[in-house]
Amino acid sequence: MEKFDVVIIGSGPGGYVAAIRSGQLGLKTALVEKCKELGGTCLNVGCIPSKALLTSSDHLMFAKKEAAKHGIVIDGARADLTKMQERKNKVVKTFNSGVRSLMKTNKVTVIEGLGTISDGFRRPRHNQRAGKSFDQIVQRRDTRDRDEKHRHSHGECAGGIAVREI
Ligand SMILES: Cc1cc2nc3c(=O)[nH]c(=O)nc-3n(C[C@H](O)[C@H](O)[C@H](O)COP(=O)(O)OP(=O)(O)OC[C@H]3O[C@@H](n4cnc5c(N)ncnc54)[C@H](O)[C@@H]3O)c2cc1C
């Protein structure tokens, strides 16, 4: 069974940034993602696609309402929703492959599958579906937990991420 120093469940902004840092620190790192594409909510259905579509609507509003004030005549400006979606999908894909190549650069092994933490926190973790086991986990923490006491009892914290040895 392949062993890792650190395993991170979830490839959203919390997960992939932690994976990059862990790789940079020289730890043998795995990133487990249940979805086909990396990047989580932000890249796939949240921040990135919504801003891509907002940019398109912004351009349309300029063409319809503002351009004439600048002496620019744009007749018949209208939305082509299929094209807008295509552009948005292209933006998302670019970011998806960006994250994937960052994983490669930082020697992070990407595992597609559902990550589970078995047997509480005291024994090595097993991802039975992928046949992997782990000695460390990275867990997203609520920012309110980031006090000295927490740091002391849970290991080193950075930006809401705690890494602890078990
Ligand atoms: C429409 C929309 C617009 C947004 N716009 C902005 C914005 O402009 N700016 C901003 O800062 N934030 C924005 N957000 C919020 C932002 O998307 C989230 O704050 C951010 O994605 C949280 O990152 P995360 O890594 O914690 O979780 P997520 O991005 O949700 O990633 C979690 C990942 O873990 C995976 N996962 C979960 N459980 C498992 C498991 N057991 N095994 C394997 N994989 C698992 C999921 O598939 C997912 O890929 C927006 C959100 C939405 C919905």
C-alpha cells in the first residue's frame, strides 16, 4: 500500500493551496478529490465561472448603455448565451489545468475518489477505494480556532489550515 506523509481531502482553494505548501516543504503529499476536475466550488461552480459570466454581461451593458456616450455606435448588441457559456467553460478549464499542473510541479499525487477518515484520529488513515494509507492529515479549521491554545494542541497552523502528526 502506498504511504504518504500528508493527505488532503478536497481540492478547493483550501485544499490545493495546502497541497502545494506541503509539497514545497518536501512532504510526500496526496490530494484526494471526489470530482473529476480540481479546484472545488470556487473554480468549477463559484467564483471563477460567476465572474467570467459577470464580465460578459458587463461588456454587454457597456455596448448597450455606455458606448453611445463615448460616441461609439453599436447597433443590435445582444447576448449570445451559448457563446457566453462557452467562454466561461474555457476560462474554468484553463484554471482546472493550471491547478493540475501546480500539483505536478509540486510533486503532489492526485487521487480521484471519495476520501474517508476511518477509525477516529489515532490510527493510520485508509482510503479503501484507492488503497492508500496516510500518517498525517490536513484539516480545514474554522478561523476562530486559530488561537495559541489550539496551535499548541493541534500542531502548526497557517491560514486556517492545521497540519498535525498522528
Ligand atoms: C456562486 C459562488 C460565487 C462565489 N464567489 C466568490 C468570490 O467571488 N470570492 C470568494 O472569495 N469566494 C467566493 N465564493 C466562495 C468560494 O467558492 C468558497 O469560499 C471556496 O470555494 C471554499 O473553498 P474550500 O477549499 O474550503 O471548499 P470547496 O471549494 O468547496 O472545495 C471542497 C472540495 O472538496 C471536495 N470534497 C469534499 N468532500 C470530499 C471527500 N470526502 N473526498 C474527496 N473530495 C471531497 C469537493 O468535491 C470539492 O472539490 C463563491 C461561492 C459560490 C457558490
